[in-house]
Amino acid sequence: TLKRLKRFSCGFNHNLGGPMLLDMSAMPSLKAVFLSWNGLTGTVPNTIWDGPSSAFLDISRNQLTGTIPSHKNSSFSTIAIVLLHNELTGTVPSEIFENAELESFVAHGNFLTGTIPENVGNASNLRFLTLAENNLKGSIPESLGNLRNLWWLDLHTNHLTGTIQPGLGENLDLMALHLSNNNLEGTFPTTFADKVSLRELDVSMNDLTGSMNFLCDEGREMVQFLASDCKGNNPQVKCDCCNFCCAEDDKDADCGLEYTSATSTTFIAEYCWTEGSTDVTCGGDPHIPGPF
């Protein structure tokens, strides 16, 4: 019976195709749904927010179009959703960040426009936020500094302007910050000086100036991957410990960090119950035809 189903894994069936018709609300025990790499088409259904408690949904790397559905209520059950590498348009709905239980929102590699919602900081349990490779503009919301549980923030390759919010450096748990290929200006905040959790930092190909050498101090635990516009005899940014030094107009593929996504496997470990679970698996066979 579907009422006992905890995990539905049906990814990597490239010929599956068709619209996404899965009704998560009909499966009260469901904890995780994996539908990536299936060639799914059509729009994202409104029911994505109506799954059972603590539901995780991965519908990445399909051909889904249209906008991201908003949710009229401030609470919904789906706490982690991965939409990366589809063909979604429109803006990021501000309503979804009014749910304090939301933990992951991944919409990398779409065609989203508008600004990052100012109320993003209301999602107090948010751990992963990736909106890279879209067409977002405006500034980085100050409220992002309120997200004390945030581990991963990736906003690279957009059209963001303004400065980097100092409050981000006060988050004790932030491990990765990817802001490259935007139009950010000013200096990199010194609030990051004592951040020992930070492992990846890429602020290359922006309009930043000044020094980041406070990240290079002897005795400080080093950032494992660090990139800025520190290339040349008269660099925009001084950073003696950067792994990669770029210039603002540098399009060399070796400059800076390649995007490292918060992959599905990361989410599986956290959200998918495997012990004693009841599964349906049809993933990994490219010969399974559609529709879904």
C-alpha cells in the first residue's frame, strides 16, 4: 500500500518524459522522492509543498518549465526541494521563506528573474540555499545574516549588486560561500576573520577591492578553497593565500572555483530514512520509456 511508502526513487531514466503527476499528499509516510534525470516536462505542480511531514523532493535535471509554485500558507510539509537545472522562469516566491521549517531550497541553473526575497531570513532553519546561474538582480538581502543554521550559500553567476552583508560572517556554521561572477562591490567583510567553519569561498569576478589577507593570518585555520580577483601586478583584491587569483574580466576556465553543488547524496544522508523503510525503486535504467 502507498500509505506505507517512505522513499520513492525513480531517477536517471532519461526517456521517461511526460508531466510530473505524483501526488505526495496521498502517501502520508513518504519521506523522500527522487525524480532527477528523467526528461520530465510541463510545469511544477502546486502539490510539491503538500507532502507529508519532513518530505524531501528532488526533481532536478529535467525539462520542467513555468514558474515555481508559491504557497498561500506560511506552513507546509516539504522542507527540502531541489529544482536545479530545469527551465524554470519567473521570480522566487517570497511565501516559501515564511516557513520556519524549510531547510533546503536549491534552484541552481534555471532562468529565474527578479530579486532574492527580502524575507529569506525568516526561514530560520534554512541550511542550503543555492540560486546560482540564474538572472537574479538587486542586492544580497540583509536578512541572510539572520540564518544562523545556514551551511551553504551559492549565488554565483547572477547580476547581483551592492556589498557583501557583514552579517554572513557572523554565522558560525557557514561552510561554503559562492558569490563569483556578479557585480558586487566594496570590501570583503572582516566579520569573516574568525570564521573557522568556512571551507569554500569564491568571490572572484566581481568589483571588490581592498585586502582579504585577514583570512591568511598565521595560526588561523585556512579556507581550503579560496578565490578572489587577486591576479596581476596591481590586483583589485590583495589575497596572499588565495588558491585561485582571477581578474574581473577573466574568462579562463581554470580561474576560480567550479561550482560544487549541494548534491543529492548530501541530502540523502540527512533526509532519507533507509533503515526499515518501504521503497519503490525504478531508477537508473535509461530504457524505461515514458510517460511518468
